[in-house]
Amino acid sequence: MLALNSKFLKSLSILLLAGGCASSGSPLAVVRNEVQPPIAVTPHIPVDAAVGQDAKLASSPPSVAPVQLVTHEASDSSDALHGFELLARERNPRLIRLHHEYQAALAKSRYADKLPDPRFGANIFGDPIETAAGSQRANMTFSQAVPWIARLRADEQRAIFDAYAIHAELEAETLRVEAAVRTQWYRLYVLEKQIEIAVANQQLLTSLIDVANARIATGAASQGDVLLGTLELSQLEERLLTLRRQRQGTVAEFNRLLAQSAETPIASPERIHSVMPTMDTSELTQIALHSQPEIEAAKMRTQATRWGVEVARLMRRPEFMLSASYYPTDNNRPPSNVVDVGQDPWALGAQISIPIWRDKYDAIEDEALWKHQAAHNTVEELSDRYASLIVDLVAEAKRAQETAELYESTILPQAQQTLKADQESYSNGAVEFDRVIRDYRNLLTLEIGYHQAIGDMATAIAKIYQTTGVRTGP
């Protein structure tokens, strides 16, 4: 009997060893050697979200100090804009969805390392099992599965990093929503200024047509001057219709970001004042690499997948099953000196899984390794993309700033002087009406371009703040 048990245990140990060994022929053998062992950490969980959570989730790891750039919004309407940003953070459906996903991930991290539920079973025999001690009519079994404990802990770490990644994604989406609110706000400013310019030019054209009519009455001008002015007035009216439609669409998009009715009226800002960040592109890039939540989310995903590799490796470890059985027995036999009549037997049992399917566990580990490599590549991709984006946004902001300064200091004053001089010359008959109309068109285009440059600069700076991961609002 002892020899039989020895042979059985030897065979069992060989099977466990064969199942637990990693395959050296895997296509990811090199990657396996390069992946570093995971480090168990407890990421910071915000206080408002950690209420009721396990204490180990509420501890704070080393964090990057907040970076302040420079306030770029100093207009009278900044308070209203900040209020809209706060409203968007509270109401935006996508932010609410991510918050709920974050809470769900937190909940998962609280049970990921727990044992499976125990099982209780009972069998009732239609025909009792007749034994010398009595009739057995039923048996009851209580069992508990015990997975490899290290695998449970690795699963917990993976769940924690997944939760932290979702929280970082929530922060990144918050920055995107705030930047979108600012972008639409600045677009409202540009459209409102374009509408104001078009209305002012309507009055200018009307006065020019009145002058042309007066000159026709004296025989100093032809009817063609009035017709040309009327045509320009009609084209300006068409432009106004287009601008007002665009404003309605912008207001609807603005309200969508705030999760309110599309027809809710929004007052346009009267002015915006933008200031360029004082840091160069390399400094802004370094801030983005340390503060951008989307990059942080990718890093947390990489850590989660690294723990996923550890979980996959530990899948090769056996699982245990502990059980206890009880057999109620009737006292329906004559007394005996050999057996205890009516004595209820009981038994303790143990089972162990035998992970012998090497190819299956190699495939599970390969899957986890590929996911880890993909997550690691995502971090590199995001870092390169944000570095490139910052260079582009800074260049766009400088272009818009220089354009606005050029319009304000040189181009617009010259265009206004030219129109004024030609208006006086037309009243005296020194120039033709079409030259005045051409001056008017140039001034209209330049005034629109000036406010468009201001809006472009403010939009680019808002996106710079989003890209660096620095929040501008309260």
C-alpha cells in the first residue's frame, strides 16, 4: 500500500512539474525575459471617491506637484466662462459615465483578492444505502475552493491599476471638455464680432448709397453706382444670415457640452484677452509628460497589463479544493460489538488541479504579454503625439498673436484711412464708386480677420493648457 502511494505521489509531482514549467519555445520568449517583475503599489484614490473603500486603496503614492503656467483669460467674461466649465464638469454625460466606470472599477478592486464562495451540497438516496451500521438515506458535503493566493493578490493589483487608469481617463476627458467649452466660447466671440461688423457695414453701405443717390440727383454719378451698392448690401445680408445660423449651431454645441437644452440662450463674450505661456515648447513638453492625465492613464494601463502577465504566469499553479462530508445513518440495526450502530460517518477530503496542458498556459501567457507590449507602445505613442501637438499649438498661437498685432497696429488703421479718404474723394467726384466699394470689402475682410486671429489665439492657448494637463479654471 505504501509502495502504491509512493508511485502515485511521484507521478503526481511529475505532472505538476510538467504543467508548471514555462515553454521555452514561445514566440515571446525574449519579451518574457525583458518584462520586469511587477511592483505592488497602492495608487492614490481621491478622498471623495474613497469613502467606504478599503484603507489600502486610500494611501497616497508620490505625486507630481501641480504646475502653474500663466492665466490666459483676463476678460470681464472670465467668471461666466469658469461657471460654464464648472457646469460642464458636473453635467457632461461622458464625464458622468467615466465617473461611474471608475466607481465600478473601485468596487471590483475590493473583491478581486477574495476566495470563491464555499459550496454546500446534499444527496438524498431514493433507495437507502444499507450498511452494517444502519441505513444511509442522504449525505451532505461542504467544500471550499482555494486558488493560488499569489494569483489572487496579482489580480487585486491589476484591478487597482485598472481603477486608477480609469480615474486618469476621467481627468483627461475633463480637460477635453473644458477645452471644448472654451473653444466654443471663443467661437461665439468671433461670430458675434463678425455679426456686429456686418451690421455696422450695412449702415456704412446705406450711407454710401445715399451719397450716390444725392450725386445722381445732381448728375455727377450714374445709376450703376446705386445698383452696385444695393448688390453689396444684398450680399452682406446673405452673410448675416449665414453668420446667425452658425451662431445658433455654436450655441447648440455649447449647450450640448453643458448637458442642457440646445435652445438655451447663451450670451456671447464682449471681449477676450489672451496671454501666451511664458515657457518654451521643451518646457511645456516636459510638463505634459508629467501632468497629462491621458499619458498617466496609459502608464497605469501598462502596470495593469504587467500584473496581467503575472496572473497569466500563476495560472500554471494548481488550485485546491477542501471538503467535509457527513452521512446521516439510521439506527435500525441490532446491537453489535463490531460496528457502532447508528453512528453517523464523516470524512475530510482534499483535491488538487493538475495543470498539464502546457500549450494552453503558454497561449494564456502569450496573450498577456502581447497586451502588455501594446500598452507600453501606447505610452510611447502618446508621448510623441503630445510633444508634436505642443509644437504645433505653440506655433499656431504665435501665428495668431502676430497676425492680430499686425492687424491692430498697421493693416486696420491703414484700411480705415483709405476708406475714409476715398469716401471724401467720391463725394467730391475724384474717385469712382467701385473703388469705394473695393475699400469697403477690404476693410470688412480685415476686421473679420482681426477678430478671427484673436479667437484662434485664445483657442490655441486653451488647447495648450489641455495638452499640458494643467487646468486653468478654479
